[in-house]
Amino acid sequence: MSIDDSRMPTGMPAPTPATPPPAAEPQTDRPAGAWAALRPLLLRLHFYAGVLIAPLLLVAAASGLLYALSYQAEKVVYRHELTVPAGERTVPLGEQVEAARAAHPDIPVTAVWPSPEPGATTRVLMADPTLAEGVSLAVFVDPYTGEVRGDLPSYGSSGALPLRTWLARLHVDLHLGEPGRNYSEMAASWMWVVALGGLALWIGRRRTARRSLAVPERGLTGRRRTLSWHGTVGLWTVAGLVVLSATGLTWSRYAGENIDAVRSQLGGATPAVSAALDGAAPAGGGHEGHGGGHGAAAATGPDIGIDRAVAAAEAAGVTGGPIAVTLPAEGQAYVVKQTDTAFPVHLDSVAVNPADGRITDELRFGDYPLLAKLTRLGIDAHMGVLFGLPNQLALAALMTGLILLILWGYRMWWQRGPVKGRASGPGRPVRHGAWRQLPAPLLLPLTAVAALTGWFVPMLGLSLLAFLLVDIAVGALARRRGRPAAG
């Protein structure tokens, strides 16, 4: 703050400037050059997002942490259904399907996940009309004896059981349905902005030792110590947070539609093997095949059965790792696909004619468009299945880091010192109106990029516009009261 000497009585010495308030940045943090114009804006944006969006990020991080740990928890909670004593020989897959059908004769079988490893059960999926959309009844069968071990609801292609499904819904929509998805989309829309903005602010700080960029400084106290930990942990987690933000947006309601449209325009849509039988005999329901024709729209033609269909797929190169078999309905083929998402992935699939075992269509993961491959790998990494247990542990560590970053951020706000007139409480926010200080050559392209990004990611754009309006309103109110607008 400057002092107007013209208002001082003549001959009076100029007063000594007051001690800078706690909110003031240290001398080493003052930028120089073009960075000086942009840094206050980033500080203000980082502050708004930290105060108003961080609670959503905190919920997403906590629920994401629980979800990352749910894979191992499922193995413990549902060990009776998932595991059996390993035997020497397995019964035919068709007989395992018949055992599941005998346990639930009124529910059609739609797919089968054969035992993926010794000691694991076979999962027979049924279209139970009493369950929600996207949820199947999974019947677990001992592949060595044909005994039914139990049944549980199974969600989606990941086969999430009730525990993981509940945590997944908590993470996605807080169990509030479609309205609740706005929370997760808002969090995903802002996480990359907060992460990259924080990275720029941290790298842009002046420091006496380069080591302090990546390692917390020793001997610091108070707010500077908190900032040191906040900055260095943020540096180590920023890449993972950006990836999680980008992949999370692919599932979002509004931005997800735009992302899908761009992927389609660029030829990056995920392909799928065709199960249609062009002029071939319709899928049969012959009992002699032990597993054919148990779909919801089964026909009465010949059926080679699920065991021969799997053998035909193996002969066509669908070997290695776990597989999933979709049973044929009217005019459809068996679809046998690999489901090994652990890197390197095995995701080849083929369609098998149920009448004679011929391969009617095939799709290799190597033939996916590059964008489709990257999308698949990114989503699998987000879900914690790309590298198995190491992926899940990495996600847990990343979510723990995000939780700490948020808590440190709020602590720094408190450590700035209370606003004048208060005995305690959070400090003043970063001075507003920074966007008006930007030179036109920087403001115009920045505005264009913000507008385009806000249109493509609507939850980000709307909230950013709200922040701007609040910033303008606060500044106008402060000027009306005749005092500096600190926020």
C-alpha cells in the first residue's frame, strides 16, 4: 500500500510503514516480467476453487480411496462365492451352466465367465427382472464339482459385487441418481484446473534451492511449512490427478457427450465385434449343447454348445487370461471375448456361429483406433484394473495425497491470519480483480481459451462464470464502501 505524502502536514516526517499483514507474500515469491500479470489471476482462481470446489474434491477423493481398496475387500467379504479348493479336473462348462439354471430355472442365462484361475469359481450371469438396469444375477459355480456356491448381484462389465457397487455409486453420484452426478462432474471438471494452476504457481515461485521444488524444506514453521508440503506433494501427484480428471470426464453427463462426439469425429470410437448372423441359422436352444439358447430370446435351431464355442474361439486365437462368453439369442452368435485388463491387455473377441462353430466376426485389440486404445487404458487405470493390485495401491496413494492437499490448503487459508476485526478465523482471500490487470495481448487469447473450454466442459464454464460475477460484485461493493477490495 502506498502513502499519499500530499495529505501530510508540512514538516511532519513520513510515518514508518506498518508491518506487512500475514497475508502478504514473502519477497522471494514476488514475480517479475510477464509472469507478474498472470500470477495474481492464478492465485485468485486457485483460491476460489480451493475454497468452493475443494469440498467436492474431498468427497470424491475419500470415496475414490474406498473404491480403490474395495477390490481386495471383495475377495475377503465374498470369499465363499469367489473361491473353492482347487481340484485336478473341471466339469464341462455346459454342465456348470446347467447347475446354475437348475438353481434358478425361471431366469434366463445371458453370459458366462469361466473360472479365470485355479481355485476360482465360474460366474453364470442371469437376467433377473427384479434387479436394476445394468445389474445381473451372478450364480457362482464350483468348476470342479458343479456345486452352486451362491448368488449375488453383479454390476456391469467389471462384475462389481454389492460392496464395490455401493462404493462406486457413492463415488459417482452419492446415491442420488442423475442429479448426484453433477457433483462428480464438477469435481472432475475442476481437478485438472486446480492441479495445473497449482503446478504453475509452485514452479513460478522464486527459491534459493532447487531441491525445495520437489522436497519439503526443513526448518520452516507456520504457513510456509504448510505451503512447502502442499507444493511438493502437489508436484508429485499432479500428473495422476490430471489423468483421473480427464478419464473421469469421459463418464460425465455433459462433458462426456462432447468427448464422445469428438472421439467419433476423429474415428476413435471403441469398436465391437458383431454378433449378427447374416442369413445364418438362428441361435438354437438345443439342450444337447449344454448351455446354448438360454438367452432371453432363444430360438430352436441347432447349437454346438458353449464348450465347443469356447474351443472354436481358442482355435481362432482368443487364448490367455480370463474370458467372458455371451450366449446367443435369436439370430445372434456366441461372443467370446478376453477380459484381461492387466497390462499388457488381452481384449480380443470373436463371434461364433452356434450352428456349426464357424467364426463369423473377429476383433483384435491391436486393430482398435489409437484414441480408442488410449481411452480404454485410461479408464482401466482410473478404475484400478490396468495393473491389478499395484494400480489399486497407486490410486489409494493418489487419493490420500489429494485429501492432504485439500486439508493443507484450508490450513494455509487459516494461517494467513484473521481478517481485521476478528480474533481468529481464516485470513483474507487473494486480492480480487486480477483479471483486469492483464494486458490485452494476454487477456484476449486467455478469454477465448476459457470460453472454449467452458463450452466443452459446461460444469467448469458455468461455475467459472459464477466466480467471475461474484468477483465483480465483491469489487463493486468494496468500492461503494470506499475501502480497498481484498476479497
